[in-house]
Amino acid sequence: MKNSIATTMLLPILALSAVLQSGCASREGAYMTTDPSLNIQEVSSKFVLMDKGARRSIKLAGPIQQGSTPDGRLQVTANIMNRENRRLQVQVQCVFKNANGVSTGDETPWADLILTENGIETVSYSSLNNQASDFTIRVREAR
């Protein structure tokens, strides 16, 4: 009787230790992204549609106008177009960058933009300081 109780208890303990040891494999370094090409557009493009809904429904209408204010700050203006026959609400943000493409810490807050059917709305942004020489305008679906 003692032998069968010890055997019945030993088998689950061995199975549990095998499961625990297999889950403790060590990993060194950072995990790789599933698709590294996803973030490349935001680094290299001036206008980025952040999600599938924005890519389907929004486009840039004409070139982005770029200039500077009298005190040397970067100023950008873009026309954003609704490609659908329904009213859309999106959010828009501008990230100002230095000559190396690194954010200067000057990011506008996400702002709601309501676009009528096939309508075009103009957005304008000015950097807070004169360190900015590049920018990215980002658009995403409003939630």
C-alpha cells in the first residue's frame, strides 16, 4: 500500500518539475519586432497614416507647405482629404525633429479633425523653438 501511494505522488511531481524547467529558458537581449519595416515610414516620411482605417480613408491633398516664422521657428501646413462618402473623425499630430531626424521634444497634442464627405481640411503647426528643421504629421482614427 505504501508503495502505490508513493508512486502515485511521485509521477505528478516529476511531470510538474519537467514543465517548470522547460518554461524557465533564459533569453538575452531585446525581443525583435515582428515587422521592422513598420516604423521606417515614420522616420523617413513627412506624412504618416498610423492605422489601417486612416490608410483606407485619408490622403494628403497636395504638397505640404513648409516655411518659417519671423523668429525662425518651423511652420508647416497640410491639406488632409477624406476619400470616403461619409463624415470622418480623425486625430492629427505633428512631431518636430532636428536635422538628424530626432524629435526635439516638440510634439503637438493629438487634435480631433472632423472631415465632411470627400472634404478637405487644412491643418497648420508651428514649432515651439528654432531647433526644428524637419517634421512628421501623423494621422490616426479617432476612438
